[in-house]
Amino acid sequence: MRSAHLSVVSAQQGKAANVPAVELRDVSKTFKSRNANVDVLSGVNLSLASGEFLAIVGPSGSGKSTVLNLLAGLDQPSAGHVRCQGRRIDGVNTEIGYLTQHDSLLPWRTVEQNIAVPLAIRGLARSETNARVRDMIAQVGLEGFGRHYPAQLSGGMRKRAMLARTLIYDPPILLMDEPFGPLDAQLKLTLQADLLKLWSVRRKTVVFVTHDIVEAITLADRVLVFSARPSRIKLDEPIMIPRPREVHEVRFHPCFEEHYRRLWAALDVTATRRLT
Amino acid sequence: MTTEAVSEPSHAAPLASSNLVWLYRTLFVGVFLIAWQAASGTILDPFWVSSPSAIFRTVISWTLSGQLEYHLLVTFKETIAGFVLGAAAGVLLALLVGASDVLHRTVDPFVTAIYGVPKVALAPLFIMWFGIGLAPKIALAAISVFFLVFFSTLRGVREVDRKMVDALRTMGASRLAIQRMVIFPAALPWLFTGLKLGLPYGFVGAVAAEMMASNAGIGYLTQNAAGQLDTAGVFAALFALMVVTSLLNAALGRLENWIFRWR
């Protein structure tokens, strides 16, 4: 199932199948501060095919978000290298859309104006910008809120607006850092369903960081478990649940329990407790 | 920020209390003026403290003769010209200096040192450089406004949320686009604080320079009245200045509310 859709995607995008969308080779990252050096990543190797949906789980403080920052080019590895579509990343990577955990909407712009930011940066004509913004607002279910300011929206709506702003410039790779973390369970399911729907249409390469094992299994083709600091990949678990998936039914699939057990064991929560 | 959206129905309460505040303000002014009027000539010598009625008469006669309008306009022009120049320079330099950490750390001690100099002390220098026309007043007003706007805006630029900047960088924004879309709007509330603080100091600069060497403006009017031992004239000139600064500050406040309607 998985290999089937991947081959479709690589054919569509006309990319050679052997060039990974994302590649980390022997990547280590040490954060230096005045009193101490913190080793966050040590020798991480990772390769991701185009159109693949990867989830990363791990104890807090493991380098999950650091991996995303390295991919975004906002941070540079201390050792090893990071490639994106075969190109080595040495500055800010504009091939990606980065949906962070924190709210990064511009509070002085309305929802419409926020979603239009990437298009304004690219100097798109106003008429086309407006058409695409309207279309995007409909796709993420924010109709009627285009003229609202972020302060007037609920947390879930702000996430939708951020997602729309990320998708509108059609980056081939999406980085998502616990995007649905602080939301309530029901809203989380709705947004997961919407994300899967949007993803199934566009088939972008996704790296999705979460602390929620169920969310990881529900969304991803593959789940990585990171160990505690300095992190390495402890488990690389392909998810066998076929697509299209229904977010509220994934957990009743016969494979779910097996995946969950293995991921939970690898996560080693008791070790995490000792650390935090 | 959020309470505004949540507390929609309770808007009536602040309105009622603001009416009350206005009532108290009126009462305060009324009581103060009556007490001043009553004390003048009874327990205080009107030569030193004048009286509200005498000041009022002076204001009326100056208004009728066109004197007040003329001098106010001179001071107003000097201040506004200085304000615009100083504020523009302050904002531009703050954006420039704030964009580079090295530059910021390099210039910081010098700017702080100059900031510590009382601006009024520069008036004689400016008069020497620029003569006794409008120029030295504009320069003194500008430099007074400049530092307040510069420091305030710089603070805003330094406190911009890095996450917004990073978000725009990953979208491919140039440095200029980030300045325009994130840093400037984020620093705008600080900039406004600087403008509101700066405006009265602009007047102080202009009036101080007028007092030293001038034949027009509110500073000249005060100095002239004092020279003639006309206490009512001094008070009248200061009163006129007070009214103008209050009105301008209120206008700035309106502008601020309109610009920050997203809050």
C-alpha cells in the first residue's frame, strides 16, 4: 500500500526515486551555552521518500524540534549534514512549510492578510492572491472569518489559519511541530482528519513531531521513536494501517495495538520520568 | 487582549465610570480655580500668583489682538517640524541599529551617553550654529523627540517575537520584507509610546530655545511678560501651551486607537 502511493507520487513529481526528499546523515547537534554543552542529537541517520508522512515521537527534551529546525535551516548541525531534495541545506530552507507549536500569526493582520503573506513575499498579483486566499480559506474551513484578527479566533481556528498560510505557497515538504498539542481531544481529531484529507490530495512529504503515540499512528506512514538526550533513533516503525484512514477508526484496526505496544515500549516512559 | 473580546456585554460599566471620572475632573478644575481666585488678593499677593480672572482677561485680549494665534503658531510650527524630523530619524535609526546586533552593541554606549545630556543645554550651541530664527528651535525640538522615539522604537525592535521572524524567513521573506511585515508593525506600539512621550518634550525644546533668543513664539511671550512683571501674561502663555499639547496628545491617542484596532 505504502510503496504503491509513493511510486505514484514520485511519478507525478517527476523526481528520481532514489533522491530522498529529506536526508539526515550522521547528524549531531550540541547546544553550547556559557556553563554547559548540551548534546541534543548524536549520529542521527534518516531518509525520507518524497510524499512520505513521517511522525517523530520521543521524550520531551529529545531533539525532535531540533530536527525540524535543522530541516528548516534555522539551525545548523554541529556534525554531519542535512539534505533536502538532494540539496545540502546551509541557510534558511524555503522549500519547506513550517507549522510551529507556537502561534506565529501576525496579530496586526486579518486572517486573509495573514494567509496572503507568503504570496505577498513572492510578489503575486493582487487578484490572484485574493482568489487563492479565498480558495484556501474554504479548504481549511475558515469561511466567514477572513476579516477577523487572530485575537478574535479560537485556538483551533488559529491553527487552521496557520495551516492555510503554510499550504498556500505549496511547499513540497511540511514540517509540523506538535501542531495540535494544546487543543482538546475532539478538536484534535477534527484537525487530524482535515490534515489527512488535505494531505491525501497534495501528497506532500511531512515530518510531524508529536508526543502523542495515537496521533503518530493515525497520521503517519512511519513513526520514529527518539531516545532521551543525546537522542538517536531508537525505533523506526512502518505503520501497516491502509489508507485512506478514518481518524476515529484507526485505533480499532487489528494492527493498531501491535504498533502501539512497540512504540510505547521503545518510548520507555519510566526512563523519561527520571529525566524530567 | 482577550478580555476585550470576551467582555462584550460589560461595556456599559466602563462608560458609566468614565462619565464619573469626567465629572470628578470638572469638579477638580472648578474647585481649584475658585480656590485660586478666592485666595488671590486675600491671602496671596496677586502680583506673584495673579488670578484666573486676570489670566482669562489676558487670554481674551491676546486672542482679540491676534497675538496669541501668531505666537502659538510659531511655536506649533517649530515643534511639529522638529517632531517630524526627530521622530522620523529616531524610527529609521532604531530600525537600522536594531537589525544588527553588532551595530547595536557598538553604538549603544554613545547614544546612551548623549541621551544623558540635558537637551536644553544644547540650546546655546544651536543658537550659535543656526542663529535666532526658526532653525535652532526646530533643532532642539527634534533632538528632544529623537532620543525618546529612538530608544522606545529600538526596544520594540529588540523585543520582536523571533518566532514570527523565523516563520517569515522559512516562507522566503527577504530582510526588507521582514522589516516591513513583522519588525515595524511589532515595534509600532513602542514607537507610539515614544511619540507620546516625545511630543511634550518637543514643545519644551522649542519653548526653551525661544526663551533664550527669539522675537516670536510662546517662549518669547512668557519671557516678555515676565520681563514686564506681568504674572498673568506668563500664566496665560503657559495655559495656551498646555491646551495645545493636550489637544495634540489626544489626537495622537485617537490615531493610536485606530492603528491598533487589531488588539
